[in-house]
Amino acid sequence: MFARSIRPAVSLLLAMTILLGIVYPLLITGIARLAFPRQAEGSLIREDGRLVGSTLIGQSFSDPRYFWGRPSATTPQPYNGIGSTGSNLGPLNPALLDAVKANAKALRDADPGNRQPIPIDLVTASASGLDPEISSAGALYQAARVARSRSLPIGQVEALIQAHAEEPFLGVIGEPRVNVLELNLALDRMH
């Protein structure tokens, strides 16, 4: 009796494994590749035939000629997808305050004449530590430094920020934001 009940259970297990573990994922992947080819490939950005990054994962920029993204919580390598995690530093943890102060100091040192309030996203890491975007306010905060480093009129850099700004989802969820890699690539194409 035991052997008779095992055979249907094993058969069902194998059938479901094949159906849900192989057929269904291949079908969904095929549909995604047809309907959303760019996204299915990881939203990769290529310049002159070479891969420069993805719109989904931030990159580390420290040259004053470029816009800088949010600080990355992944260590020791910034924006490491394998190490994706939040910093897990609570608001009462002194290490969080130390990190914010260090990030603010780096921004002030890079542009000592800038006395605007620093947008919070430029000094705190995102939940994943991989955020590819900054707020429009974060980009505008850096505009003078980038314009000066590239000998460009500030208005031209601000116009570029506005041209790359994405509005909040459904007009109300989130805030205006800019993809840092796309913005920096547009800068390189300009100058």
C-alpha cells in the first residue's frame, strides 16, 4: 500500500517541477524578452559598443567633473550587487551620524563655496545600497561644481538636469529624480 501511494506523489512532484521549475520560467522569460527586451537584458547602457553600466545599479563617481550618486552601503566595494544591503544603522546609532558627517564633509570639500543645504539623499545610503538615482535637488546641489569643473555655464548644466529628470510615479509617489549614470554620460557627450 505504501508503494502505491508513493508512485503518484513522486510523479506529481516531477510533473510540477518540470512545469513550474522549467516550463513556466522559460515561458515568462520569453514573454519578457519580447515585450520588454531592454529591461529583460538588465537595462544595460552601451556607448560605442562597450558596456558602461546599467540604469538599475549605481556606480561610484568621485571626479568633480561628474555628478555623484548616493553613498553606497556595500563594502568594501561600493555598488556591489552581491553585497546589496542597507547599512542597518538606526537613527540612534552614532556610526550613522559619523557616516552622514563624513559624506557631508566630502561634498563641502569638493565645493567649498556651496552653502546650500545638502539634500539628504547625498549623505545617506539607500535601503539596497545600490541606488542609481538621486533627487533632482541632489543633482542641482552639485550643478555649480560640475559646471565649474567642465567650464560650462551653470544654466546649461541645470537644463541638462531638467532634461533628464523623471517625475514622481503617478505624479505623487516619490520625488523628481535623475539617473546619475545617464546624466554623466549626457555630460560627456556635451563636453
